[in-house]
Amino acid sequence: MMFKEIFNQYHWDEVQESIYAKTSLDVEMALSSHRRTLEDFKALISPAAAPYLEEMAQLSHQLTQKRFGNTIQMYAPIYLSNVCTNFCTYCGFNFDNKIKRKTLAPDEISLEIAEIKKQGYNHILLVTGEAKQVVHIDYFKNAIEIIKPHFANISIEVQPLDQEEYEKLRQAGIYAVLVYQETYNQEKYPEYHPKGRKANFDYRLETPDRAGKAGIHKIGVGVLLGLEDWRTDSFFCALHLDYLQKKYWQTKYSVSFPRIRPAEGVLPPNVVVSDREMVQLICAYRLRYENVELSISTRESEQFRNNIIKLGVTSMSAGSKTNPGGYTLDTESLEQFAISDERSSRQMAEYISSINYEPVWKDWDKSFI
Amino acid sequence: MKNLKIAGKEFQSRLFLGTGKFGSPKLMEDAVLASGSELVTVALKRIDMETNTDGLLAHLQHPHINLLPNTSGARNAKEAIFAAQLAREALETNWLKLEIHPDPRYLMPDPVETLIACEGLARLGFVVLPYIHADPVLCKRLEDAGTAAVMPLGAPIGSNKGLRSIDFLEIIIEQSNVPVIVDAGIGSPSDAARAMEIGADAVLVNTAIAVGGNPVEMAIAFRLSVEAGRIAFEARLATTKRTAEASSPLTAFLG
């Protein structure tokens, strides 16, 4: 059985209705529960939970501290290519967007990683657009070959691949695969992904299954906040996570919270997720999933990131460049999205230390791949 | 209080510490020093062996502190053995805390792979201290495989729930020919004292100290409680009675 079979048993509108029907009693029961269920998660992401935000934040802080200690894991993205044959309406790499396209050559990758390494990083995330002719499995393997000697932990956030390709990546040294469904609203999905390979909703939906079968160590899931009702989308993401945790029990999971940021040639977000709602969502995840890693990128502002450290987040990037070659080669080329927190990795680490947390640069060893 | 002996090495302190989850390496160092611990475990995956500028290790350079590298992150015996060899080379010690938890959620130890790895590592000359479930049969199997000690859990790791497995720990302690170190779940000094009172040879504590309000003070509290528990065990506790002494004993007729 794949996730699609479970997914098909739910209807977007009914789920949405049931979330909005949650009451303060449901929230209080969820808060006092010893082992929180998916229904509790619904209550915690519902509008009824808004008045309980401080209580949720306190609990989230305690649970995170217990499991992860006073630490924040640091990682840096490297954008290898912005060539893309998809037409995602919210993305700066959209095929229709007439921008300078760039795919890093081996010597360029070496230059970029040298700079990232200089910033202190040991965990790196490889990012590309989707362009099968340019960034394919052999390109990834080659990039990994170049990067592997210098980093303890390599993750990848690229187009969905086949199980066999994930197996190859794992053997080559990939630790984590990050793939976000963007939205679980199947009816609306084509509006955001009208053409290209990404238009295939089902293939994307079953990507974590393929990565899980391939024995990938960590799988990252998430929804793009700003497309559809974030509460309903997050329920489906949690449903996905529940399924994955039970089925691929040896795999670790992480959840990311990308909120749509302004980018060239893209529409403003369809729904706005406020800071309060964002905090509610992060805390709800922690209350339901005590052991899942929660990640925040530089899409968020300095002020928000500073304050979210104690609320449940466990990993962060800093000083990120979201354009290929952005660290050294072509610092002015077009980004996937404008970053909001402009601090360097050192500045971020100093801030983390100043609130008595330890920035962790290495928490994996290549010997385990 | 008697010294503890593991694989021929003597320890005055029966409190072992984990080094994760602290807010800074300096705080970790201060807590380790305050605890009086002579054996601290360090995850191989946290050590940056390439740059040789590892913050963690720099804070553990004290003559009385012995390092116990662990294989956290390994999902099977093969990975654990490979990691162990790297750790031995990097930290110049053949002591090893064997951790194999293929389940990344609750970090539950895999008994099958742990036994296989223990056999292999013992053959390679390692002093193996395996993290395991409180399973008395597994403990005996590990003894046969050449383990130097056993490290059964008191409760799920990081849970601070105390000695939930106490009935099994008592059986393990009763039967064991190697030191028994209660490894996970100890949440408060009273839990540690209790473990020592029932005859555990040592305890390993991390989360309860690292994320306590004041880790250094908490380390002192654990040091005292471990000593108190051990002294009480050696002094032999008065037995507890479930009933009051009967005023008309049933055996009075025997004169």
C-alpha cells in the first residue's frame, strides 16, 4: 500500500470543515493528552487553539528541549541549478520567467563549497530546479562526489526521482531527501502546477514512499504556506507523516515551513499565514510529534527566527544564497526567493550562543552511509 | 564506597555522563567536572575529526576523564563496527558504548544487531558497553559474547521517566557477572539513588542534567545521590514489611 490509498479516503472539504469545527474543549483535551492523536493535532491547528498559543509554546519548548536539548543544527543550501521546465506559479525558477539560467559546473561547485565550508558548515543541502536534461541522476552523483569529502552530511532537494535513483543517491552518500507536496489540495494543485513534470500530483505524493523504500535516512516533508488553507494542508501533511513513520520506521523525518516570499515574476500568496499562525503550526507539530525535526530557513525574518529558536525548531540555515553561484561566482543572479534574514552564519551562531543554545555544525558521520 | 571495576579499570565515581544537549561545550564541561564523573560518552557523529578543532573534545581534556565514544547513528551491526573502528582510531581508546537504534523516533536499541556487533567487537579487542533493553536473557547472551558491562535502559531514552523497567533491572542485577549500568530514562537524582540502591553498579545520565534548569547544580545533585544510593546498597537496606507485626502470631502455639 502506498500513501495515495490512505489519502483517497479523505476529502479536502470535510477535513477543512472538521478542523474549523474544533472547540476550546477539543483544544484543552489535546493539550492535556499524554499521547496526542491526529484529531488532537487538528484541534491544535484550528482557530479554536488561538487563545492557547502561550500554553502551546511553553509545552513545545519543554518537549523540544527534552528531546533535542539546547541545540540548533546548522545547515547551508547550495543551489546547483536554476534551470527548470516547470511552471509553478509561485516560483522564481518558473520556465516562463525570462531569467539567466545557470547550472554549476564541477569547478564552480568546488568554489562554492569552499566558501560554504569557510562559513563553518558541515551539513549541506543540494537544491536544483527540475530539468531532466541538465540536472539528472548522473549530475547529482557527480556533484555528490565533489562535495562528499568536505561535508559530514548531504541532503538533497530536487525533483522527485524513482526508487532506483534514490538508492543510487543513498549509496553515493545522500543522507536526506526533502520533497514538499506544496499543497495536498488535489483539485487546486493543477492551478499552481499547470504544466511540466511537476503537474503529476500522484507521482509527487508518492515520492516519500519511493525514498523510504530506497532506505534514505531522513525524509523531509512540508507544504508551501500561502497556497491553500494552511490548516487543512497541514493536516494532510501530518497524515502523510503518520503513515510514513509507521511504514518506514527506520527513517527519520523532518518538517519544513516554507512561507511564500516575494520573488520576481510570481504572484503574491493566495493566503497569508500570520506570524501567530506560523507559531501555532510549529508548536502543534511539536506537540504531536515529539521526535520530528522542525526546520526554518532564511525566508523568515531575523526577529521571527530569533524568537522561534525556543519554540520547537531544531534546525536552521543562515547566510543562505538561493541562486546558483550565489556564494562566490555570481552574487547578483536571480534568486529562487528573496531571503529575509541576511545575517551570516557566524552572526547567527553568535546569536544562538547568546541565548544559551549551542549551534551544532556536525551531527552525522559519513561512516554511517 | 567501593571502587567500580570495568574491564580491569577502576572508577571512584559511579556516575557516567552523556555530553549531548548542553547549551554550550563550556557548560557541558562545567557539569562534567561538577559531577565528578570519570567516564563520559561522546557521539562519534558529533566529533569533527577532519578539522581537528573539535569544540566538544577540547572541553573534555582532563586527566581524570575517560572518553567513551558511542556509535549513535548506526542502524546495524556492520555500521556500528565500522564506526567503532573510526572512533578507536580518532580517540585512541578501545572502549566503546555500543548503540544501535534503527528506530530514530524512540531510539530503541536493536537487540539482534547489538548482540552480533558485540561478538564482533569483542573479537576485535574492544571493551564493549552496550545500550540495551532491560532484557535479562539478552544480558546473559551479551556476557557470553564478551561484553565488558551491560547498559539496560530504565525508561525510554531522554524521557526522564525514571526506573520503569525496575522489575527487569532487578533480575539483571541478580544474574549478572559483569557490571550493570542503568543507562537511559533516569530523570531525577532520586531515580539514580534508587538504581544504586537496588544494586546497579553505575548509572549514565545525560538529559536530566543537560536540560535541567542549572546543569552544574544538577550534576552535583546526581553525584550526591549516586553516592548515597551506593553507600546505602553497601550498608544493606533494612527490609521493607508489608504487614504490621501480628499481636497474635499464628505460630505462637509452637512455644
